[in-house]
Amino acid sequence: MERAPQGPLVVVARARAVLDVLDGGVLTARERRRRDALHHPADRESYAAAHLLVRYCAAAVAGRALATLELVQRCPECGSGDHGRPSVAGLPGLHVSLAHTRGAVVAAADRHPVGVDVEGPPARGAGPTVSPHPLPTYTLTPAEIRRVRSAEDPATAFLRSWVRKECLVKVGAATLDDLSRIEVDPCPGPSPGDGPAIGRFGALHVVDWFDDVLGVAVGVAGTGPPRPGALPAAPVDRARPPHA
């Protein structure tokens, strides 16, 4: 019997916790310029943390030291190296993905394509049609719109629907133009307090959950169920392969 592929290594963490244990000196000059161009300190912190955390995941999967990994991005449309799907230079068989919101980051690495997303909730008391997280119904199918609007917490339900779709875009299984036409099967109506929602999209496993500690929704798409990892309690030696 053919064994199912092992899923991606995924780590979700507070941005500050990542910066406390991973050496920011491994960031490239391009990454430092992009970080420094962000206006809000929390955005700079989350950007750096996500780019460090994805190296940590990649190093653990590849058995390499963090200091040996260079994260690169390339936009297939405009050719810019400032955005686009990330990859690790010199390791074409290793797939990575990262995402960040203020205060929280998620990253993943695998030998197969993987996509992740993380989104923070709206301001306290804001409904799904109120800024800063309006409910853009163009991203949902009619059935999803009904589920979100009937949920106990529509704003969080929308975030969980959004991260499911965004991680499909990041893994290359969908485009932004597809969002109002695709659903993850099964696609439960999530609400705060629910555990992970596990679905399928073709051959992909799609998992989302709401992290009550960090206050964010997280989505992962990969060829197998995600393997949760964790940051170490002590700073990581950049010259040695980590064990996530």
C-alpha cells in the first residue's frame, strides 16, 4: 500500500517570541530594507519574525543550519524580488510559505507545495460589515455567505473562511479571481471555540483553526495533514540544524 505523504511542518507563534529565539542577522539586505520601509513598529516586527520563522521550518525539514538558508521571492508577473511566492535558494525540492499579521506569524515547510495564512480579528465590537474587517462577499460563495452571517461570531467565521481560501491561493491551487466560486469540501460553519476544521480541496488537505491564545485564524493547505511544530525556549544556534 502506498503511504500517504507526510504533511508540512507548521509553526504558529507570537512575533516577539520568534525574535527572542531566532537571530535576525540571517535576514538578507533586501529583507531588511523591506522591513525598515514599514511604518508601524508592530508591522516591522511581524515581517521580520515571519521571515525568520520560515527559515526555522525550512532548516528543520531540510536538516540545514539557519545561517545557510537564503530566502528569496520572485513575482512571476512583474519579475520583482520584493514579493511573490517564497523559496529557499539552492533547494528547489523544498517548498515554504509564510504569513503575518500584527503580533502573530505562521510559517511552513515541506517537500511538497504548501500554503499558509494568518489573520487577526476585527476590533472589539466590530461586526462583519464594519471596518477594519468588512465582509467582502465577493470572496465567498452564496452558501458561505449564509454560514458566515448565521454564525455566532460572523467576523471570526469570515476570517476562518478567508484563511482557507488564501492558503489555497498561496499553494497555487486557486487565484484571487476564483474565491467566490470555490469551497473547501467539507466546509463547516466555524465559530469561536471550535477545534480545527479539516477539509479537502482536490488532493489537498486544508485545515483551519482559531488560535485563542494569539487571537488569530490560521489556515494551512498541503498534501498531508499539517505537523504542528513549536519554537524552542532558548535561542537557536544559527550554525546548527534546528529540531522543530
